[in-house]
Amino acid sequence: MVELDASGIHYRELNNNIKELIKKGHDKIKLVNVNGQRYIGSGFEGPVKINIEGTAGNDMAAFASGVEISVYGNVQDGIGNTMGEGVITVHGQAGDILGYAMRGGSIYIRDNVGYRVGIHMKGYRDKQPVIVVGGKAGDFLGEYMAGGYLVVLGLTGRPGEPIVGNHVGVGMHGGVMYIRGEVDGNQLGPEIDVSEIDESDRTRLVEILTPYCRRFKLNLNEILEGRFTRLKPFSSRPYGKLYAY
Amino acid sequence: MSGCAISGILNRKGHRFDGSDIIKSIALMHERSNGMGGGFAAYGIYPRHKDEYAFHMFYDDLEAKEDVEYFLNRHFSVSASEEIPTRKTKNITNAPIIWRYFVKPDIQKLRTSELNTDEYVVRCVMRINDEIQGAFVVSSGKNMGVFKGVGYPEDIGEFYRLDEYKAYLWTAHGRFPTNTPGWWGGAHPFTLLDWSIVHNGEISSYGANQRYIEMFGYKCTMMTDTEVITYLFDLLLRKHKLPLEIAVKALAAPLWDEIEKMDDKEQKLLKAVRLIYGNALLNGPFSIILGHKNGFLALNDRIKLRPLVVAEDQERIFVASEESAIREICPQPDTVWTPRGGEPVIALMEGGDEE
């Protein structure tokens, strides 16, 4: 694995250096001393593995397709923005609008996430994006969500604080959220149907959580023992008749 | 790209430190600004003049300066008048005349005005800004000062030689103006007495807020929305003597449906605050740091449309638009967290450092 020291390097130079390495045939790159550099891996196409030590800046992996990024530290805002494919693993916490308009691939966060996570993420047939959050989530989780899977486990985070914030799934019209714990009705947007999980949900959760648990060395069975709540939109096209008189 | 950067550092023990850390922190978020404004507020920098009001001034020309000096000499006893030292800095051009004065209200005038000292100073600040062409009060607090202008914040810090000042609290702003002009007086922080505001966002309710605040004698003269936040805090905290926690509920009021979920006592209080201070409600996306002599308050709009991160180590508490801006100067803080929308972060000093 080839190593780049990011300390004091502007994001443009850093990304250019990474691209140079990829051009030379390197497919495993380690970045150390990253602190706030934006757009790392943005627009990159896989297959390439990038390991990051430090705090990754805004819009990491934006519009990326097929890049595998592991961050040993926290990430800031807008991670995985419109990402099409690939795997992001964060051994820490993430900021706001994580997975904004994400269309495919997986994002695994060990700790808490900020506001508007999964906003307008979407799925198409077999291409379904996945976000798994180990800790707790801020308000507007899955806002305008149109597809894919959002899972929140609540394993870390401030004690006593609810696992998800207010206005969950406002404007949601596709996809599924699984919350490990209770969600109060008044935390939810009006479009949301709340139910217990069934066998097919359980199978899907095993599928989604197996790689997650492997990454963070967690016990899958213990996690599955928790009670999951499923959130889905009542209708897939709530505004379909808005302009049909 | 995302507009505006803010950062703040408080040493809770009151130990003073120079401006290099805050410059490093705000400079890390260079991309959040566009060179049209940068500025700093520094608290504890004038211990030898700590009982006097420090007036930092911008003048467009010498006539404005003469007019203000005439005004100051009539209304105050002026113990010092000097140019604020600057150094030649690449990228910083078209600076106004930058001057500072250390003053105390003229005893005779103060007595006949029947105002308290702070109110007397506030009225004088409003008069200078409103009536004297080409003169702008940059700051008017005790033992504090604001250093701002057009440029990237790191260049502004260099220009004002902030490495030569020591403060226990620094706040900073990098500007990316969207709705209002980028000019020297329009850079952040905006101040009154020892309140200072740095702000990322915009105030959609500006018109309502401005009309409200002008009823109390404040005059909005800086051609930007942020100014009104400073005056609202001055009104709520100094004049109406609201506790900080309640003032915050007026400015970033919880949504009505959230109030409905609260217990009776809280509901009653918050409904009263919303009814009385409806026109003080700041609508729109914002994150702000309010600096004052005892520390700072950091606050997001209630649905958190702007970023804000807080961290602490043994002596210091940090706040910034991005986590990396804190880690740049404190790589391993004890805790790092993001406050919720409308959740105030109140950082106060434990004791003062008097040298």
C-alpha cells in the first residue's frame, strides 16, 4: 500500500497526487494526516482502495463509483453525495447530509451521524444504496427518501438521547428504514407507515448487517436480538395526483 | 463550496493567547470564503485600559475622522487616540483609515442624559453610524476589539498583526457574501458594547427583525442582515435582562409542534416567549457565535441548516463550522460533538486573567 502524507496539502493537490498514483497502477493508497481536505475520491471510478487516517473533509466520495474508502477518524458533511457505487467505512462519526442523493453502494458509520442523513437517496431495481449507522442520528433522517435502505442501530451516542431525531422520513416516498428501537409517532413525517419487521426484513437485515459487523468486529446475533422498527412510506407516489385535476 | 466559515476559542481559565491559533483555524476553511470579508473579535486584549470603552473606527476620509473626534471629545473623556497598527499585506488593499480610542463617558453629559453608561455608549454608537458620513464604529466594548476587513481572514489577521495581541476569547469569520455587498464595514464580526457576532447563513426574517429592533432605537446601517442579530442579543440580554437560555428560545424558537410535545410548564413558558418575542425570531439558516466578556454562545437555527462542531480539552472550548478547523489547532480534544438545531452551546469563563 503506497502512502501519501496529507499534512498541509491543499485538497486539489492531494486529489491530483492520488490520481497520479492510480494512473501509475496503484490500487491501494493510504493517506495519513488528513485534516479537512475536501472531495477525497470524488468522481473517482473503481476499483481502488483508499485508507484515510485523520478527519476527512466535506464531500468525500461525492459522485464516486466503485471506490472503497476506509476512514480511521471522523468525516464531515456531505460524504457520499450522489455516490453511485462503492463502499465507505468510517471508524468514527459523520456529519450532516451523509449519502445525499446516493444511488448505489454502501456507507458504514461506526458512531453517530448528523442531520438529514440519506436525504433523497434513491434506488432502481437491483441498485439499492445502503447506509448503516452504528450510533444515533439527528433530525430529518431519510428526508425525501426515494429508495435504498437506511439502518440505525443506536449502539453508541449520548445516553438518554433518542436514537433518531424529529421529522424522520419527511417527504419519504420510497425505500425502507430499520431503526433498532422504538420510534415515537410524533418523531415521524406524516407519510410514514410504522411496523414490526417480518421474516423477509430479517433476512435483509442479516444481509445488510453481516458486512457491517465484520468491519467493526461486532456480534451480529446480539445486534439482531434488539427490536427493530420498520419505516416505509404509505404510498410510493404521494404527490402523483398533485397536478392531475 | 459552502458559504462562510466561523470559529471560536475560549480559554475557560482566562489564560490569554495570541491570535495565531484562531488564524490557523479559520484559514483551514479557506474554501468557505471568497476573499470578500474576514474578521476577528478578541477579548482581554486591552488590560491596561480595561475600564474604558475601546472604540475601533473605520473612516472613509479625514473629514469623517475630524467629525467623529469632535463628537467623541464632546461626549467622552478620551484617554488615548491612536492608529491601529497594521502591516503591509499582499491581497489587502483599499483599507479605510483605521483608528482606535479609549474613552469614558463625560460625567456631566452622562448625568444630564439620565442614562446608564452602557446605554449612553450605545446611543453614541448609533449616532456616529447613522449621522456621520463615512465613519463606522467597528467595536465599542471594554477590553475587547474587532479587527475586520475585505480579504480572506488569514490575510486580515496578518494585516492587523493579531499575533501581537493576547486574548482569552477569539472568534473569527471568513465571508462568502451572497445577498449584500462585501465592504470593510460589512465584514463580520458585528458588535455593540462587548457583544460580537459571527454568522454563517442568512436571515430570511430580516425585514421583520429590523422593523422590530428599530422600535427600540437601534439603527441598521451596515447593509447586511447579520447586524440585526447583535442588536437583538443586546436588547434581550442587556435591556430586557433575559437569561441566555430564554433569549436563545426567542431567537431560535422551537417549532410549534415541538412545543406541543413539552410538559405544561415548559409549554407555557415557550408559548409566552414566542408571543412576546415573535418579531425577534430569526428565520432562515444560520450558525452563529456570540462573543461577550464572559465567554461565548454558539447556536444553530432550529432545523440546523448550517454546520457547527464543538470540542473541548482541559482548558479550552472550541467551536467551528468544521471539525478539521478545530483539530488543526487541537489535534486530540477530549470530546467532539455536534449540537442539535436550536441547542445552545454556552461556554463560560471560570475566572479572569488580569496582567
